[in-house]
Amino acid sequence: MHKWIQIALIFLFPLLISAQQSLSNNGRFSIEFARGCAPMTVKITELDTLGNVPRQYSYFEGSGVTSSTRFTYDTIGNYRIVQTIDGILDDTLSIEVIASLPPEILITKCDNFEILVQSLDTYYDSVRLYFGGADSITLQPEQVISYQFNDEGIQTYALKGLLNNADEICQTIIQETTPIAQIRPPTILSAAVKETCSDIYSLYLSLDSVQAEVDYSIILSQTNFTTIYDGFLTTTHPVFGNISFELADYCIQVLVSDPCNNTVIESNPFCSTPSSLSLSPFETLYSTYEGASIYVNLDQVSSGFFEIKRRFEGGNFEARGNQDGSFSDPIGSSARKYFYQIDYRDSCGSVLFSAETHPPLIEAEETQDNDYEVFFISAQNSLGAFIEANYQVGNDGAFAWGEVNSNSFQISLDASNGVPRQQLSVQSNYGSGLQLMSNTLNLKYELVVYVPNAFTPNRDGLNDKLEFFGAPSENASVKIYSQWGQTVYQSTNLNEGWDGRVAGSIAPAGNYLYEILFETSEGEKLRQRGTFVIIIN
């Protein structure tokens, strides 16, 4: 059953319809109302006693005359109806046509599916709400009334602005609300006070939940109790600027009110001691490579701004604009090592805090064919030490993985992980599953034909041939030169090897040079040169 409670005024449903008509200046004619919402139709009632004298009307300036006593105004504005008799102006009546705007009301939710409705409207003479069936309430300006629904779930109601002597002419607005069974205080997960200008502070809250259209109060307790905020909350991470704050211990508490029953429920208190960290806007600072950009995570600030500067290794810091929170910064190359310098400036322009950050960074130095020494620089941020770091190297899904245990480590490229290019990067893992990515290096896998550094062509069945292993295709040739540059052997079949003979005789012992020309499976032509030794036992 619906329940009504009158709070502010005496009458529940005031009488708005008046039998009084709006009279013309000379009383020759009248209309039902002189002020209404567009589209507004007027119907003239002729009141004079002039009998059958022809009367004509002009309904707005510049219009022609007509004998019709009915006219509809579709456009808002102020108009004058002019009555003429035998072409002579006889009487006038001024009217106003206004827009049919949604009335302004405030709904606050209470326990047990009850709501408190207050009229904040100054546009209409009164406001009417229809809740379905015979349930409706009419509110005068600033009047407050409560209404109770039968249950929870989305409830639809109609809202209409009313004008004196023009009842029901304005548009009906359909709106929704969701009553609640019980008001619950939120749990404060965290709170931080940060200096946003010299001696001006903001409170950053993190709550587990908020309820829509519920009345909250945020209380700060230090030397005195201060109400920081009173009203609705639409986010679980509200920020309240320009608060009164002392550099001393503080407690924060959220109060939730049930205005229908005049009760208040308190949340858990959150108490803390301010420190340079709790006052800093860099509590969650970190950066990570993300494809063609670097993501920099910053606290969101409600006043002031972050001034961003960036450099790559070997370069100078350059301005990257201003931000009020986290951002993605496009970069020229994902292989470069980038560094950021960030100043937090208050709304007065002064630098209050400064910080530097960079993602995990790597560089690689080739020590021999396909072997690299990798140098690793840990990320700089507010997260502390990483839990673990791992590298990956390869391409097209064929990656090898390994753990990073020091500032430098060795890797060997394997052809099975992709040729001719392989990508190397490092992933640092932090608490809560956060992963920060390093720059990505492009390493070239060098296709190498394996050639022994010595052989013994003495036909004892051991190491009698100089063999060639690992050519990527059949398109290959080899030439062998003596130490004086003479060609002693050449072939287009690397599989047969060289038995060490020149013109039927074993070549002299000593140093020789080889040159191999081969073609990769992608059609790239490569040259490999080296030396070996013939040993005669």
C-alpha cells in the first residue's frame, strides 16, 4: 500500500484550475489562459454585446486578419492578439508562450523503497508527479513530500510542470528511479590527502560502493570535525578539492542519511598520518611500452597539472605537454630507451613535486655470431622492486623465454625462433598482476654455414674431408684459396665436401681460406668467409 507524508506545506493537492478567464484590455473577449507551453492553442470567447457586427483577429505582429476564433502557437515568445471591428482596432490581449521544459525536482532515496521528493523548480507555478493509477502528488516551490513504492526494481513516473489557469497544457516527461530496500554505508578502502596548491589540499577517496540518489556526508576529523561534502556520490573514487587540512594525523568517515526517518549510518573510519608520499600525486607512478607508445600511469588530479618532459638515451629532455592524469605518449621507435621527467605544478604555477620514471630498458651487444650480451635496467616507478623479470626472443609466435636474474645476461639466437629478424624484450612483473614491458630490440639472426677449423686428409677414415653444414638452400657455392690467394678448390655442391686434394695430390699442410656464397629461403644472397688448417700426420 502506498504511503504519503506531507512535510513542508499544508495542502496535499492544491486546486489549480480556475474558472477565471484571461480578459482583453477592454473586456471585449477572453481566452482560457494567457500563459502556456508550446504548442499552445487559444480559443477566443467574444464577450461584447455588439450583435452580428463582423469581428476579425490578428494573432501576431505582421499576420493577416482572420475571422477564426482559434489559433495554435508553435513557437515560444510574447504575442498580442488584436481584435478589429469593421477594420478598426477595438481591443487587445497579450499572451506568453514558453518552452515545455522538464521540471526540476530532487529525489533522495530512503530505506524500505521510500523516496523523498523536493521541488526545486522556479520555471513553473507548481509540479505534478504521476506514479501510475490514481497516485499523484503536486508540489509547490520548495515543497518536500515522501512517497513509498511497493517493491524494488525500476519504477517509472511521469513529471509535468503546471501553470496557473493552464492546467495540463505542458508536456509530460517520463522518468525512472530505482528505490532501494536498505541504505548501506560504504567501506572506505583508502584515503589520501594531497597538496594541490601551496597550503591547499584535496582528499582522494576510494570506496567499495556507492548508491545512487542517496545522501552522503564526508567528515574530516583533526583538531575539529569538518564536513567536506554533503550530497550524492556518483563514483567510488571521488575527489574533494580545497579542503581545510592540518599537517597532522587525520581520520575520514562517510555518513549516509535516511531523510525519511531522520537516521544516519556511519562507515568505518579511515585514519592516517600525512607524509610526503600521501601528499604526493605520484603514488601510482609507473611507465610501460605499449606498441607504438609508452603508457605513463599517474594519479588523477582535480586541480593543477603534470608538466611532462621526455628524452631518449643520448638526447635532451623535450616538453611533451601537460596532463591531469595518466596518458599514452606516442614514440618514434619502440627500440629506443625513453626517460620521463614529470613536475606537478599547482594551480598557482608552482612546482610542488617532481618525479622521474622509465619502463624496463634493455640494450644488446653481439659477442659472436648469434650470441648476445643483454644489459637490463630495472624500471623506475613508485611500485618498488619487481617480483620477477623474464625475456622473450623470436618472432611470429616462435619465442624462446628465459628468466632475468641480473643486470646482464647471455642469449643465443636459434633459427627455429625465426629468421632473419628476432625481437627481444623483457617483461617485469609486479604485485596485483601488473606487468611492465621494456623496449623491443630487433636482432638479426645471422645464417652461418658451419665449417670445421681443421681436417686431416690422410684417408684414415677420421676427419678426412672438409665438410660444410647448415646451408639454408641448394643455391650455394664454395671456393678455397691457398694462403697466397691461389684457387685450389671450387664447387657448387656443398654436400660433397673437399677431400684436400689438388690435381690428385694432397694439398700441403698449412692455413687456407674459404668463401661460401649461398642464398636464403627468402632469396637473400649472403657471403661467408673464414679460415681452416690442413694437418698432415
